[in-house]
Amino acid sequence: MATADDVRRIALSLPGAVEKLAWGMPTFRAGPGGKIFASLDDDDQVMGVKCPKEDREELIAAEPAKFFLREGHDDGYAWIRVRLGALDDEAELRAVLADSWRQAASRRLLAEHPEVGVSGEAE
């Protein structure tokens, strides 16, 4: 089972990632002053990550125990919630975080680190 400590360790291992408190929750950003690519909910059981709006419905339908939206909050954003306890293993957590990081990272940061693939590992 993935934990908040696992999220923090993996998120901060991504190139240029920084942690910043926002709305009373830890958020992880792709570079100083960068966009948020992950956050931990206040119960440390759920993380939010970037996800294209057009992909959310399919993910939720395929794995509703794992993915969900916080109604009234996530509706208008390219964001999805992930139940940490439902992730299969650390590799899946790493892949989810790396995918979210790639969506939030600047073009420059992406160009400097093409080795960060969807799996979070060097390609």
C-alpha cells in the first residue's frame, strides 16, 4: 500500500520538483514557481494529480476503487483523485506521478529531462 511518505519521496525525486504548502495541504510542483502536479489530501490517504479531462471518465469507469473526482471541486479542472491504498505497487505510484509531472512541467524542464517517461524511469 502506498503512503503519503511514498508520494513525497517519489514526487521530490522528479527533476526540479519542490514541495509547497497550499490550502493547508502539501503540494508538489514541477520546478520553483511551477505548476502543481500532485497534492496530498489532509487525511494522507488520497492524492490529487493532473489528468486530462477527456481521460478522467474512462479511468474512473475502469477502476472506480482507485480513481475518483471530488465533486464540486475537481469538475472544472484537469485533475483526478487517487486512493493510495488502491494502487497496485510503487511502480504504479511512480508512473502516475511521472505522468502528472510531465503534464505540469515547463517545456524547458521537459526538454532538459526527456528520460522521465510515463513509467517515471529512464526510457
